[in-house]
Amino acid sequence: MKPALIAAALLLTVSAMAEPKIAITFDDLPAHGVLPAGMTRVEIAQQVIDALKAGGIPPTYGFVNGALIEGEPAAAPVLTLWRQGGNRLGDHTWSHPGLSKLSVADYEAEIIRNEPVIAGAAGSSDWHWFRYPFLDEGKDATQRAAIRTFLSGRGYKIATVTTGLNDWDYPAPYARCMAKNDTIAIAKLEAMYLTRAEQGFAYSQSLASTLYGHDIPYILLQHIGSFQAHMLPKLIAMYQAKGVSFISLEDAVKDPIYRAYADPSLSAPPRDMEHAAAERKLSTPRPPSGRGDELEAICR
């Protein structure tokens, strides 16, 4: 091969390696946050599914809390709809407790209680993925290790999170603004949301650069709420404009950095990239500040 062709091939290889990748995941199926008047959980889920398909997103995991179906029986079809859309399901405990607040036995019971709901909707797909509510992995190393051993024994893999935008608090102001038909306020919410997403991703990239010297396959946490559904096409477009391509959760955790995070049979790694950097005494950027007060004030 001629030197110029070799150089071009190397450049393409480096460019392909440099392209950031994201695996999108959703928590709190089938019902997250305040439901705007006149909207159903099924409609919200269909918006999300349609946006994922339009964006060419690979099969996406949605993590289920069975207690939400007890609270909103009309939301039950969301799990079937999610699967029919080509997506997959995982366990998020029955009622979304923080591990630090419960005993190990009670937390194990939460996971087991949730399993029939998920298995009944998942069909032959792999549903043995677990996401900690609140990303709370326990009050101490002993509790954390006990749940990891339990998860390993039941064949679970853990879906950690390496990027996000703290989107959980948007459905309530969105519902208020929808009720008032306040399009100006909704536009402000949209801008705030995308800014938070951009800042969150930049922060994650900075942490990855500090720890590993390069981008990693990021795992994104979203919630299946009304505003998240409304914003998903714009969110996908924002990431694509930054050169991001989308991969599945299974492909993301093939990266060596996720080995101990995803496999609970291994010794627990640092809880997240921030803790990993702290353990190595590395200087890290300041995380993006939340805007909870501003959200709380919108459309009051």
C-alpha cells in the first residue's frame, strides 16, 4: 500500500475511534412524573418509541418498576408496546427504593417481586439487567457487595450510568405550562433541557478524558416522562450534531472500563467516574449546577 493510502487509512481509523458513542436507556417504565392533562402513558411511550426509530437508535433498555402499574393500571400496556417497538426491559426494583434506606433482605425482595412483571412482558428477550434506583448502590461496602452477590446469583448484569442530564424534574413544570398553554415558557423549558444535556455530556467527556485519555461508550440515563418524550427528537439531533453515534447497552459494556461495573460477580469498582478520579487523586471539573429552583418557578 502506498504511504498516502496508509496515512489515509490510519486517519480514518483514528477518526472512527474518536467518534463518541452513546447507549440510551430509560428508567421508571411504565410511568414517570406528572401526567399532563389529556395525555396518556401509552401516548408518551409511543412518542419515545417513534423518536428512537426515527433516530435509528438500536434496541433500548427500559427499566421497570412494577408498583407503578398498581398505581396507574392504564399504564400497563406500555411494557408490551415497548417490546413491540423492538426495545427491551430490565429490573429497577418493584417500588424504586434507595438501597441505603433498606436492609439487604428487603431490597432483594424488591428485585424478586418485580421479576414476574418484567418476564411476562419481555418474552424471549434478555431482561436480566438491573439499574439501581437513584443510582444508590448502598450505604457501605458490605451492603453493596451483598447486593452484587445477589444479582450475580440471579444472572443479572448491572447497567451503570456514565452520562445524563438530571431530566427527572421536567414533567411537572411541563404539565403546568401545558395546562396554561404557555408556549413561551415551554420554549424556555426546551432551551434549559438542551443546555443541561450539553453540559452533562461535556462533563462526562471531561471525566473520561481525565481517567482514560479518550471518549468511552457512554451510557445515558433518561426517564420515560412526558417532557422527555417531547424532547427526544431534539435531544438525539443535538447529540448527532456533536458527532455522536448510538449503540446498544450490550455493545457499550463490551468496553473494558465497564467490566467490573456490569458484572456483579467481580469486586465492586469505584461507584462512578467521579469516585474513580477521586481514588486516583485526579483533578476533575466542577459538575454542572442544577436549575431546580428555576424549574420550580416556571408556570406557577
